[in-house]
Amino acid sequence: MIHIVFQYNDVAALKKAFELEPSFGGEVMEIRDDLAVGPIADIFTQEGLAARKQWWREILAGGDLDGSVDKEGAPDDQATVAALKQRLEADEKEIVWVWAAQNKHDVSGYYWLMSQLKEFQGRIFILYLNNLPFINEKGLIFYPQNLSEIAPKEFLKARKLARPITLSEFEIDPDEWTRLCQEDKGVRILEGGKKLSQYPYTYYDEELGKFISGDWIKASRLITQFQNKAKQTTGDAYLLWRIKQLVAAGELDVQGELKGMKDFELKRKAAVEAGTI
């Protein structure tokens, strides 16, 4: 059995559940790209892949991950899917469990992945933990937004939800992904169920602005406050890029070197302090 997840922390969470019941285990593959942001037009073509890779170069430029896109051993989701398909072709008894929680990252990854696996219908299972209650380590009921929030023993219960992705879903869901790719607006937000809506790259700017005042604040602290308090969040690298875009647009004052999030401070310009970004 092969398990697929879409976030780094989910790998360890799932493997802890395997330790409780080894027969439940199997290989865990991770889709690394955050498909909830960035260009996705023609994403199944070499041109589309190259455009997305270049976008990530620009997003990560100057930060701690600058240049990581082109380093030897960098994540390659296309190679991961190619290896997965080879495994399925070589062993007709092999099956795949796709794990997804109710968040834009997992759902975007689900659409991208399953759009490439129709030929294996009947052997691809989905475990979509949509608005399902779980019990946390304190014994309280909660609704996890990420797989990594689930206690290992709760995964043993969740596995009962595994079901094959239906032929109808293999027909309809790729069309939904095609629609999103054609719109290609830059930011994808989960509205509920498996419904993704798209917004411009500036989507998070207004909310970021609520955490910026006329006083200097470290970019790293600003991002931490945003991640802890904002209703809709995204990755640190994307937020750092948006902050730099606001600085470039002349909407913020900055001191320090505009590189990593710990290298500079920023504040609202006095002329726009009463306004919004």
C-alpha cells in the first residue's frame, strides 16, 4: 500500500500511526509543491512547469531558500508521480491511499494528483477528512484542518473512511482543475467541501496590512503574528514575497537588508498610516 500526503508534517504524523499497527503501514509519498499559490496554467506541459519553477525562483530569491529550486536533489513532484505510476503498472495489486484534510493546500494537491491517475481507477482511494470530528490528546473533540493535528490512534479510526475515487469523480474533478488552471489567478482558497475559489496574488495584502503600524516591526515577527491570527494563511515564503512587493510599491518604509525575514524591519509610511494596504 502507498500513502500520499501533501504536507511535510503529515508524513511523520502518519508514520506514528503505523507504529501503533504495522499492518496498517506502507510507503508514504509526499507531494511537495504548494499548489494553493502560484501559476498553474498549462501545468501538465513542459512550458507550464518551467513557468511555475521560474515563479518559485522569484518567490524564494533573497530568502533562506534562495536557489533551492535548482539544487541537486530538489523536490520533483513530477518524478514522484512518474515513480508512482510505474509502481502501479508493475504490480496490479498495489493500491494508493490519498490523504487530504480540509485545507486549500491538500485539496489543490488532490485535484492535481488525481487528474493524472484516471487509468488506475478502482485502485486509488481517498480519505478526505472534511468537517469530521476527532479527539485530541486532551480528550476534547475538535475539527482538524491539517492531518498533522490528528493523534496517531485517531488515524486508525480515520482509515475506515477510505473509499475508491469513483469513475464519476475521475470524470468531473479533472474538469474542475482544468477550470482553475485556465483562470490561473494565483491564490486558491477553499470555500468548503472540495470547492476552490481563486483570487489575485494580492489576496493576503490587506490582511497583512492589519499587522503593520507606524512602528518598526521585524518581518519575521509580522509573519508570525499573521500566521497565528489571520483566518486565511499561507506559507512564510509567499508572505515574505508579498511584503517585499509592498515595499517595492512604496507603501512601506524599510530598514535593513531586504533579504530573509530576519534581515529587515518595516513600518507603514506616515502618509498612508491612516489608510489601508
